[in-house]
Amino acid sequence: MLATDLIYSFAGVALFALGLRAALLHRTLLGRVLSINICGAGIFLVFVALAYRGHDLAPDAVPHALVLTGIVVAVSATALALALGRRLHEAGDE
Amino acid sequence: MNNLLIWPIMLPLLAALAAVILPAQVNRIGITAGLASLVAVVLLLSRVATEGPLLLALGGWTPGLGIALRADALSVSLILMVSLVALAAGIYATGYFAKQDDRARFWPLWLLLVSALHALLLSADLFNIYVTLELLGITAVALAAIKAERDAVEAALRYLVVGLLGSLMFLAGVALIYARYGTLDMIALGDSMQPEPAAWVALALMSTGLLIKCALFPLHFWLPPAHANAPAPVSAALSALVVKAAFYLVARFWLDLFDGVVTVDAARLLGLLGAAAVLWGSWQALRAQRLKLLAAYSTVAQLGYLFLFLPLLVMMPPGTARDTAFGALVLLAITHGFAKSALFLSIGVIQQRAGHDRIAELGGTARRLPVTTFTLALAGVALIGLPPSGTFLAKWELLSSAFAAGEWLWVAVVALGSVLAAAYTFRVLGHAFGPGEGVAHVLAWRREELPSLVLALIATVVLGLGAAYVWQFVAPGAFAAEVL
């Protein structure tokens, strides 16, 4: 029986690998952006699992703070990618 | 007071906000902020020169929970390069962007880019480095797409996606480091790092991410279109500064933070990729039809030279020889920064005057734009590595280290790369001095030609003749840093 935090860590690593693979294989912009977000979510899951210090102790706050910052960065980057993609789409229509 | 460390980051950041609020005053705000942050950097440099590395725990929170900023000789010399190049390119940009709208879009992003670069170079915390890498990537992409032309947006989008993948790999390495060592503070990590699987995998992930960002062959494919389609001042910053920041991290990790973890064979692999980059980049630069593409491929090649130093530095035992070789690496990186930005700015002058940057149609440029042609030649001198440029001394040192270590392959690569660099430089000059009416108006002297000339003179003359100061400043403290 695996420890709970290890299950989450492995799930995170699996998500990271799946996202990375998809980001490299996808040709469409939307597919790539989604894959990158899944990849990032995998790393965030690992960080969240890292914060676990046993049932009786409060979780480590540092990885949580890192994940929050990471999510802000990921959302901004996704927004920029979508904005550029839209501009490219509009330029293609002319 | 170590509070001096925050000013190179805060001044451009505050100015970026001011530039958003007051779009009519952007030129004045941008130049003032550039000058002010240059003053802060010079003060910081003189403090580091007299007192050694400086450390600042932000908000009084001790590292571990808080984030530390740290300035040492390596980071401060690169910050000085960033400030000077950014100021010169910014002055050039005041004339380059004729429309008020373009300026209002350009300056906030530009100032954020400078702030991110300074923050990255001053960070002593791995997660903070990830954040600054992302800030740098996002502002760089936005700047590259600022003209909203189809090619530029397409290249910028690819730049963004590739950069994000790089950052995520870096972040995965950071997660692994935190899982194993429980801290992200680089000074604490330097003491506890062991050669073990966790450290190897983390270094591999972080390095792969960074190699994508510094466009080491064969991960360079995104660089030429992104750098060649951006507006001239932006290309200058991307090629001279942004890739250099990623290389700074590679050097910091391989030579300092992970110095007990890296192996000579792994460093040799990076050296081999660097050698391939030198040859492939120079060859593509020689075949390029457009000046900006030539300059972009030349960046691929010049970054390759920096990676040739890594196997030699990892092999060398600590001592004077290693310090000297390390000084040469810094000198090469800085000289390339000035030379490449000068090259891109002078290409910008030609492109605006001639309406194109096709190398075959440059005839008459030397007659119409003598100063810019002179700048191109000076930048070429620094790219080839002719005396008195800083590159000459750095390559000399690289060659003698390679001779001393019996690493003949690197010697052959440097020689061949220099010949190819000479070939692509003289190909451009040959066309520029040829007959033709490439540039429409006869111009004696233009204000816009000055920033690139100053940058090229710094690369060829100042860094060549003043190289001893760079060595004295950077070399001795380079590896004593962990003592702190």
C-alpha cells in the first residue's frame, strides 16, 4: 500500500510526462497550450504532495505558496498564448 | 546597507508602471529610468568590488522562508552589460518607433524586460529564478510580437510555447530539489548538494529547460525566426541579453551550485553541442539572404562558444588557471552582448533607410551610411575575434586552456568557427562597399547611428583594452563565492 503523498506525487509525475509528450506531438496551438497546462498541473500536484508532512502535522506552507505563484504565471502565459493565437487567426483571415 | 540591491529591479519596474499611466511621456520616462538604474548598477558594482558579494534578505525574512537577493562579481558584471545595452537600445528606440502608439506599447514591456533581467541576475532562490525566467519569457515574447505582422506573431508564438516547455522542465527540477533538500535557497543548497540520483535528475531537467532557452544546438530552431522578425531594438535585446540570462544560469549551476554533482563527461556533451552550434550557426549565417537572419544565426554560433568553456572549466582543478579561463568566459559573454546589440541596431538603421535588409542589395550602403557601415565592421571585428576586441582575448584564453588540457577538438572548432565568422562578416561588408543605390538618401550623420556605434566601440575597444579590469574583477571571487 503506497503512502498517500506518494500516490499524489506519482500522479503528478505521470501528468507532467503526459503533458510534455502531448505538447511535443500536438500541431495545433490550442492542443499545445492545453498540454502545457496539464504538464504544469502535474508539477503543481507534485509540489502539493511535497507539502504533506504526515497526518498530525500542518502541511509545509512553502510549496503551497510556490504553487499559487506558479498558477498565476501559468494563467498569464496561457492568456498571452491565446491572445497571440487569436491575432494570428485574425491576420490569416485578411 | 544592502538595500542597494533592490534598485536595479525596482527602478525599471516602477518606470514601467509610470509608462502605462503616462503614455505621452514614455520616451522621457524610459530614458530617465534607464539612466537611474544604470547609476544604481554602477554603485552596486563599486560596492561589490570593494566589499565582495552582497546579500539581502527581502523584507527581513531569512532565506528558507523568505527570498534572498545576491550580487557577486559575475552577476554584477552581467547586470552592467544589461543596463548599458538596454539604455543604448532604448535611446535608439526613441527614434525607431515614430508613432506615439508604438512607443506607448514598447516602453512598458521594455522596462519590464529590463527589470526581469536584473531580477533574474540578482536572484539567489531557485523558485524566484523560475518566476523571473517566466517574466522574462513573457515580456520577450510580447516585445517580439509588438509589430503584429503575421511572421513576427507566428515566430513569437513558437518562441512562447518552446519557452514555456523550457520553464516547466526547469520547474520540475526545482520541485525535485525541494523534495530532496527541503530548501530552494541557493547558498544553503550549495552546502548540502550531494552527487546522487535526485541531484542528477534535477540538474538534467533544469539544464534541458535552460538549453532550450539559450537555444543551444539542436534546440535553436525557434531563435532565428523570433529574433529576425522582431523590431531592431527588440532583436538587439533578445539576442544580446535574453539568451545570455539563460546561459548565466547554466554557468551558475554547472560551475557553482552543482559543482560537486556535474561530471566531466556530461560537461563534454554540452561542449560537443556547443561545437555543433558554432559550426552550424556560422554556416547558416554565411548562407543567410537577410541581414537580420545572419545576425540571429550568428547568435546561435556565438552561444556555442560559451558552451565550449564548460567542459574545460569542469575539468580544471581550482586555481589561477581556472579563474583565468572563467574570466575569459565572462569577457566573451559580455563582448558578444555589446557586439550583437550593435549589429542589430545598425541593421535596423539600414533596414529603415533602405526599406529592406537583403544582403545582396546592400550596394552603396558604405557611401550613404558610412557611420553605420563602420559600426557593422566593428561589430564584425568583435564577432570574428580580431584584436583589439574582448573576443580576441577570450578566444585566446579558450585556445590556451584547450591546448593545456590537450583538448584538440575545441581548438579546431574555434579556428573553423572564426574563419566562418570572418567569411559572413566580409560577405556583408563586400556588398555594402560595392556599387549600387541600396540606400536612397545621402546622409552625413544621423542621431540614430550613435547608440550602435557606442556599443560596437565598447565591444571592440573598451572591452579589449580594459579586459584586465574584467579579469581582476570577475576571476578571483568566482569560486570563492560559496564561502559566504
